[in-house]
Amino acid sequence: MDQLVAGGSAALAAGRWGDARTAFEAALAHGPNAEALDGLGEVLWWLGDPRRSLECRERAYAQFRRTGDVMRAIGAALGIAITYEANFDNRAAANGWVGRARRMLTGDDDPAAGWVWVTGAYVTPDLDVAVSLCERALTAARQSGDLDLELCSLSGLGEKLVMLGQVDKGLSLIDEAMAGTLGGECLRLDTVVFASCDMLVACDLAADLERARQWCQVADRFIADYGCPFLYARCRTLYGGVLVATGHWADGEKELLRAIEMSVGAGSAVAGEAYARLADLRLRQGRIEEATKLLHGREDELRVSVAAAALRLARGDAGGAVALLQRKLAHTAEGHLASAPALALLVRAQLARGAVDEAQQAATLLAGLAERQHFPYTEALAAASAAHVSAVAPGLHDGVERLETALRLFAKLGMPYEVARARLDMAKALAATRPEAAVVEAEAAFDAFERFGAAIDADVAAALLRALGVTPRTGRRTAGELTERERQVLRLVSVGLSNPEIAARLHISRKTTAHHVSNVLAKLGARNRTEAVARAADSGVDVILHPQ
């Protein structure tokens, strides 16, 4: 058994999750073993199964305590605390486990003290206390030479400072921590996880998509070797959101679906954010009914307010969208970083209901926020919102110039869908006075929407082109881009089989079937199963299921 445990531990340290799992499970087949249980719990965490991970680590903790292995008991307790907080939004349990770890310390000079402090900072809601704990952990790390503790303390401190509004200082610490972890300074692979998640949370709060995108690109090397480092439900959600925003819709959808799966049994805040971001993707794809199902019963959750408002606006309920956004903004501190997307959508909603003065007020607030923040994303939203108002407000005629600014900033941020939306707005603004330029912008927008599978936006761009006397170039995705499994699913869809029937026919789970169907619709830019079959047939692909 000892040899199996040693082999599992070596595989775990090297990131060979399958080998580690096999070794630990083989060891446990011989009888109870705390180290094998703890190792298996960590492997399951890496493999994205937080519930079973908790079960293993709690059993390991109890055995470590009974045998007097205090250091390993502290490590298990801290891992349990972080998982309860990050995956299940259970702060009471998280604090309880940090308390158990703290009680086992022999004093401030205990080798595990710094890890207890940095974990305590992660789970406490008091930001001032959290900053103090991170600073204590950072001092301990430098005294002991523990680089992993130093990097985790830096990223944790950076995240807390961003939360306190010290954005530049906080993000600078985040950058330092990410450089160290992805540059190979750390000995523990989970240090990359902790720093990466802190980075995503901080960038999300600061609306700094460019920084998040850049660090995610660097993390791709780690992902290729060890798998996704965004192992907590919220971090996975944020990562999926970054992928969607940067145009990687299929990959973003996979991460968001995984985040929803991981959030089962978690608090409403964790699950709500994942549902909201997936609903936002569905709206971009023009799949309004699916977005409606995702947000059904969740409109009262503040975390989904912006997505729910966008859905109401898409369904023609501008008044309902305004009400949701005003409630969101009323619960957000004035000038808070997170208010920019809500204000930008509020401008559109107010214009949709003909309330130009109210739209102008929201655009002015957003412009002031952009001036204070100096973040490209907020500046782009402010420029686009001002252009929307100028299109209908008398005396304002700088819409095209503002859209140029928005387009340039969105392009700098690597947000191709927003670039296409700005180009479509530009085409509308130019249509009356410069129709040739309008055609260029509308064609660029149409091509981008077609490429993404943004069906409704593509239809709007196509209608504008026809109004300008141009027949849109067809360039929809074809079934040739589908995987072989997706082709199999599409053929079964073509003969009218339901998802459960497809699952039974292909011997796969219903969840996997639903995922394949979703991918087929996204790749073909189709809004429903019938349209997917039609588009595949139009592209010359045989979607008829022939008898074997």
C-alpha cells in the first residue's frame, strides 16, 4: 500500500491526474489510508468533482487527527475550507474549517501559520481583516522562503485591494503573482489555480478584460500540460465569460456548462452567475427561448440582473429592462466598477422606450465613470452609448466619431462581437449620408455575425444591406465544421429523434447529447433543430440516416 501511495503522490505532484487517481484508488482498495484519501480528494478537485473531493478530504482529515498527523490535518482542513467557499458559497463551513486549522497551530512561527492566514483572508467577508491577514502571510512567506505562500499571498492581497477600490495597486500585485506562478517559481501546481482565480475575480471587478485575456493566453501553456486551472465554479464561470467575450464561443460555452454542473448544490450567487453568462451567450446567438429558460425564476437575483434586462430588451420589454437595471444600480455603490455594463444597457433600454433624456443621463454617468477609471472597456461602452444617444438627440452629431472610438477600443480589447456590433451601428449612422461606406461596415458586421452564428444580428445586418441595395454574401457555417460525433447527432436529429432517444442510440448520457446538439446549433448558426438540418442540407452534407 505504501508503494501505491508514494506512486500516487508522485503522479499528483507531476500533474498526471489519471495515474494518481488509479494509484490512490488501488491503495484504498487495500484498506483505509488517510494519505491516499487526501491525495484522491486533491485529484478529484483537479478533475472538477468538488463534491466527491470534499468527501474524501473530510474523511482524510478525521484520520489525520486520530493519528496525530497535525500538518497534514491542517492542509486537509484548509483545502476543505477553500472548496466550501469557492464552489459551494458556504461561508459558515469555510470559516469553521479555517477555525479548526487555526486551533492546531502551535504559534505564529508554526510553518503552517502563513497558509492558515492566507486562507482566512480568502473566506472572511471583512476586507480590512483580509488585507491584514494577507500581509501577515506575505511577511511569513518571505521569512521562511516559501515561494508558493508568497505568490498566493500576493494574488490574494491584490484581489482584496481591487475590492477596496485600490485598483492600480491591486492589479499590479496580481500581475506580479501571475508572472511568478506561470513563470515557474512555484513548487505546487495549485498555486497556479489560486493566483489565476484571484486574477480573474480582480479583472472582472475592474472591468479589465484586456488584462484577463492576456493572462489567460499565458495560462494556455499550463492548460495544455495540466488542464484548466480555473477549478472553482466562479473562476470557471469568469473564464468562460472571457472566452465568450474574446470570440471563442464554443470553448466558452463548454466552460460555462461545466461551471453550471460544478455549481449544483452551491449557493444561488455561484450558480446564478454561471446561468447569467450562459444566457448572455444564448442572446448573442439569437437563441432567446433558451436564454429565457436559463434565467427562469432568477430575475430577483442581483447577479443576473444585467442578463435578465438584456433578455427583456430582446423580447421587446424595454420598460421591464429599465426596472431591472435601475434596481441593479441602486444596489451598486455609486461609481463602482461593476456599474458600467448596467449603465450601457440602460442607455439602450431607455432609448428603446423613447426616453431620450433619461438615456442621456445614463450616458453622462457612464462617461464620468470612464473618465475616472481609464479602462478601455468602460471607455468603449461610454463612447458607444454616447453615439446611441447622439443618433436621436437633437444637436448631437458626433455619433460616427464616437463609434470609431468604440470600435478601436473593442478591437484593442480583442472583443470581435462588440466590434461587429459597433460596425453595424456605424453602418446605420452612415446609411443616409455615405451609403458606400455604410455598405462596407454592414458587410463586415454581417460576415462577423455569420461566422459567430449570431443569427438575429446577422439578419439585421442583412436587412440593412438589402435596404442599401446590396445582396448579402452568404457565408454561413457548414456541417463540414462538425466533428464526427456531432454529425452522428445531427443525422439522428434529422429523423426526429429526441435527446433521450439520441442518447440511447449512441450509448451516451443525456447531458452529453444536449451538449452535442448545442454545439451543432452554434456551429451552424441555427436557432432550432429544424433550421440546423436545413442548413446542413443546403451546404451539400448528407444528414439523412441510412440503414446500416
